[in-house]
Amino acid sequence: AADAPTCAPAAAGCQGCCGPEVADFAAQAMLLFTSFLFLSFVGATIAIGGSMPPDPSVHWPGHSWIHFMKRLHVIMSIGCFLMNLCACFFSIFALHRTLAGGFDTRGRWAVEVIVRELEFEYVAVSAYFFAGTMLLMGPVGIRCFCMVQQGLRSDTLAASVMCLIVGVVLLILSFFNQHLAHFPFVSYTQVVRRFIELSFEHCFAGDQPAFIMLLAWTLQCVSAVLAICSLIETVPWIYYRDFNRDESVPPPDDTDDPVPGSAEQLQQRMPSGDPPLPRTRVPRLSPRHSPAHPHLEACGNGGGNGGGGGGGG
């Protein structure tokens, strides 16, 4: 045991049993967060540029799920933009903290420095960036689906496109989990769990809880619940429920109504908003012009007789 070899200090360049040499990895950490910043900015720009949903009158007109897909497109586009925006800000905060210093940037690997000194920034950027990127695939899939329906009218091809997009998302998730094997995380769910744990630690670390952070988390949860409720409203058997109920009610039958006997009854049956019917005055004959007057009958009879006599003459 006394003759066992001893290692020289790490600063002397020992690469044997002591592992890699301790070095400064501040530049590598800044390069990592700079890449997150650039990719998050690109994702946020694409999301806000394509946030307009497809037009129901052009894409897939008359289909019952078009309103659901329209709202889902808007929700996922806004969510992608906001998550990538948060990833941008967390990356900027990590860069500023690294430039400001105040902590040990030396280690055997860059990941050791990042996890030891910048763990909160790293898990926050990773969680928001990956979630925002996956949300971006939703609007892309909806637009591809509607364009196939508009141009080719093929449900089979549209379903094929959607299956391909979902498969690509799962493939990216699988590779991302393998990428995390170089960090002390097993999967993306562990990254999200660690981000929530560190957020609550930062929130309740002081004497008083951080009211702003609690309010932010509360508003995000409320926003997610309201978004889900708005999607439920557009499910076809709920969205078209009132419309189908109006169609199922038969129109009123007017054949059983009695025929109005006078203008006053007809005016009472008319809607109140319509103008009243004009009252016409019926001319009344005087007794002397009445056909029942004896002189008029005599004239009529005389004329008739005279006419007959004339015809006879």
C-alpha cells in the first residue's frame, strides 16, 4: 500500500487515474446557451409569422372539425411563441451571469460546470425550448392537413401526413432523451420535474415567498385550463348542438289558424313591427239610387219594355 503510485495535482496535467485536467469552461457554457438563444429566436419568429389559422371557407369547407383545428392552430402557435420567448430570455440571463462571473467556471468537463453553477438556467432553457419546438409541429401539421384536403380531397393522404408528423415528433423526443444521457438526466420528463423543483426552491428560499413567481405559475395554469375549455367548446357534438336543435324543430303550421273575418282581425294577427293596413272606406249608396227603390225599378222595367218594343217595331 505504501508503494502505491500517487497522482500529481490536476494542474500539473495528470490525465491518468485522476481523470481529465481541470480547465475553465466558461466559453463552452456561453456557446451552449448562445445556440439555445439562436434556435429559440428562430422558432419564435416562425410561430408568430404563421399564427394565422387556415380559412374555413377555403380549407376543408363544411367539415365539422375545422373550427376545432382552427382554435388548436391559434393556441399552439401562441404557446410556441411564448415558450421560445422564455427560452430566449433564460439563455440571455445565463450568458449575462457567465459574463458577470462570481462563480467557479473550472471543472473537468463543461457539463460539470453547467450542472453545478447554471443548472436552473439549463433545465429552464431545455424545458421551454423543446416544448416550444414540439408545439410548432402542431400548426405545421394542421396546415399540411388542410392543404391536402383543399387540393387533393384525400382523407387517406391527409391521415398519412399527420402520422408522418407525429412519427417525426416521437423520433425527435427519442433522440433528445438520448442526448440527455450526457447530462445527469434520464429523460425530458426528469428535466421538467427538476425545473419545477428548482423553481419552487427559488420561490420559497427567502423569508417570504416570491409573489411574482407564484402569480406567474398560477396565471399559466389558468391559461392552460381556459385554452382546454375553449377547445372543448368546438367539439362537433357540442359546437353544433344548438344548430341541430333549431333544425329539428318543425316550422309552425298556419293551416290550423282560422281565416280572419275582417280587417281588424287581420291587423291583430300581424306582427307589431309591420305597418297597419290602410282603412278603405266603402261607398254607401243613397236610398234613391238603391236597386230596391220603386222608381228605379220602374225605370228599369220601362226601359226594358221600351227597348223590347223598339226591337219589336
